[in-house]
Amino acid sequence: MKNYIVAFFCVYLRLFPVSLATVPVSNSSASLDPVLSESCQILGQRFPNQLHWPGTEQYSSETSLYWSKTTLVTPYCIFTPENANHVSAAVIELRRTQTQFAVRSGGHMPVKGAAGTNQGLLIALTRMNSTALSTDGNIASIGPGLRWGDVYNWLSTEGRVAVGGRYAPVGVSGVLLGGGMSYLSATHGWAANNVLNFELVLANGTIVNANATANPDLFWALKGSSSNHGIVVRFDLRTYPASLMYAGTISYDESQVQGFLRAFQNWVAPGGGIQDKATAIVPALFIYPQQRSIQANVVVLQNNYTLNQTVPRSLQGFVNTSSTSNTAHVRTFPDFLTETTVYGNRSNRNTFYATSLLATGDAIRLINETVPSIALSMLGDVENSFVGLSMQPVTKSHLQAARDAGGDAIDLDPNDGDFIAFNLVVEYTNEQDDATVMAFNTAALHALNTASKAANIYYPFQFLNDAGAGEEVFSLYGKGKSLARMKSIRSAYDPDGIFQDLMPGGFKVGV
């Protein structure tokens, strides 16, 4: 096997000869890491317009495209491929020199190292932003460098919509490879269930397709496994006819929070709005520890709506509850998503952590009684601190649609009922408060999980797109049964562990 690899790279170097003496060293630390320097310089000679060194405008731009300041990095160099062949060439070179690297699409995950590196080369997929629609309009092919706002705006001009991310500024790849929760999930499953084909670069540089008939095991694994099996360079998504929808955001001040909570409890109760497959909500409590204030907010949407209808029955509880503002009305999907651009603010430090509870009134009460008091007691001195408790309903119909679409590595059983995917979000200003924020995250999750288990309403799932550093996401997939299969598939397509060892950031299935 070793002789084969040596022979392969000898042929590679004969086809693409490199004279290092002719390539200027553009980074003063090159002598400290000759292997890394060699990789950057070889790619720079072959692709001079795609390789960027510190001090250049493109380097500065790419290193600023991270949502959370906790994830800002200074890679040795940055490679910005424009097509699958560029990505393939980079993977082959990085493998040859055993150079550490990271891959970034939108850069929204606030986990340091998940999409960046301080010790290697960054492959930034920014320029891979192509779009194409099949003749019948049913399949959209999109590049991994796009953001969901771009995708929805483009599709709306064609009268189509895709099952994708809920926030316009978020990148395509992270959502789809992490499973992806959509406003249309109750009908169509995870966003990943609506990917008909992944085109990706494997660890040996081969470009392959993964779909229901070609590499079907890889196709299954990619739906929820993040970046463990390759670098996806194109997603082919199923699209649906676009329609008007009733959508917007309703906000509640501190005096109205209890009314919001009652509306949410009624929504998850038997016969409540949770049974309407056309309806999606994202309810949240907003905590401001320095002001000792708690407010609430719910994003509401009902699809397939017409202008002559009144407020949907499934949303009347939230709409009729006293609120400070309500933007919900009949509109197009792209118009509604303009409200989510605020989630692209890159001026703060952020953390995510995730857990889940059964979707019951007791779960909503438990969240409200457990986490806010801990936030107020621990984060009062953290400058500009904000805590969001996002309580995202995942319905039985969502999970059944996922299975009906062919399944995925996440593999949650609809017979286990509706649940709330809980996302603990913290936003703050100063690096000096990192330790305090992490202590709060640990304390809040421990208290909530302990209480939910005692009440027998804990649901064993951590949503990867909302997960934090150190959470064991994959061990909970398929009630613990998916991970062994995910590892086996990884071993088949990446036997040397390139995407485990040379790309160590993010969530890993392991060896």
C-alpha cells in the first residue's frame, strides 16, 4: 500500500512539477514549518489567484467571515477554490505533505476550530457559489459557498422554494451536513432529507457523487455527519412550488412572558398547533442578565396561505396574546427572511449548546424555572451579556417525513413523540468573560438535564447545528446505533483518517 501511495504522488509531481525556489515566501514564519510552507507554495504556484497569504486583502476578508468572535483564526494561508477540481488538488497536496487544514462554508458555527485553524491551511469555499435549476424546476444545484438568503432569493425568481436553513445569513453546507431544521420540516423532514445528491471530494482527492443509487452508504452518512466523510462541492436539492405564507415575529416584554409561555404550552398540547404540518414556530426566552430582564419572542410561519384568509388557527394563541410587536402577515418567503438578517451580526462572542426534552407543557415550565435564574445569578457582571433559550419543536410528522425520504444518520424514531430541540445561546463582548460564560453553560445544561431526567421528559438528542464544543452528538444518533455504521463508512472512504486527523476541528465520529 505504501509503495502504491509513493508511486501515485510521484506521478502527481511529474504532472505538476514545482520548483520551490521560484515561489516567493510570503509569510515570515515559513522557516518554522517547512511542510506547511511547501503546501501553501505549491498550491500558490498552481493556483495563484486562489492562494492568499497574511497581509493580503483577500486573506483579511476571509478571516473576518466568522459569525462569532470566539472562532476568529489566523491560518498560515487560505485557499479559495472555484470548482471541484481545485478542491481535489488541494486535498491531494495536503494529504501528500500531511498538512493540517480546515474547511469553511458560512462560518456560523460558534465552535472554535470547527471551520478554522491557527495551525494550517484554510480552504474557504466562498467562491463556490454557483446555482443551476433543472429544466423542470424540481432540482436546484447549489454551491457550498452560498448562504441561504442567496438561495431563497434566487429560487423565488423561479417560483420555487427549498427546504433549507431558517436564517438568511447562514451558510449552506453547515445546515445540510448537520441535518438542518427548516420552516418546512414538519412536511419534508430535515433539510438533509431533501438533498438528492451530494458531489464531494474524498480523502484521496477523488470526486464522487453520493445519492440513492451511487454510494448509497455515503449518502446516508452525509445526512447529519458534518464534515467527517469528505468535502461537499455541490448539493442537488429537491425544490417545491413557492407559495405565500403567513409569517413574522411576535415579541413580548417581561409583563407578557407568562402569556407567551401559556400560548406555547397550549400549542404543544394534544389538539394544539403542533399537529398542523403547515405550521412552524421558533419560540424563545430572551434573558438580559445585566438588566435583570426576561423577555420572549416567537417566529411563526404557516405555509400555503392565501390573501383572503385570517390568522391561521394554529397560531392564534400567540397572535391573540398581548405583545409589544407583531410583524406576522401574508408575504413571500424571501420577504419574511429579511427579518433574520440580524443573525448575521459578527460583532460579538457567541456560544451554542444543545439538549432536548419531550414537547410537553411541563418541559416548557421546567426550562423557564431552571435556566433563567442561573443566567441572572452567574452572568450579571458579563458585559453586554444576552442569553437566548430557543425551544424548537420537532414533530412526529417531521421525523416520519425524514424516514419516508430514505432516512439519515440522525435516525430518530417518530414513535418516541414530539420533542423540543433546546438551544442555549450566549452572546457577550469580552474574551476575559469566556471562562464565566463556559461555567454558566455547564451549570445550566447540567441543571436542565438533571431536572428533565427526574421528570422523565428528557429526550436523548443534541442537534448538531446547535451543539457546543465537547458535546457527544453522534453517540445519540439512532439511539446509539448509528455511530458504528458511520465509523465503518468513514473507514471505507477515508481509511487513513484524513478528515479525522488532518482536519481535526468540529464534531468527529472517531476511528
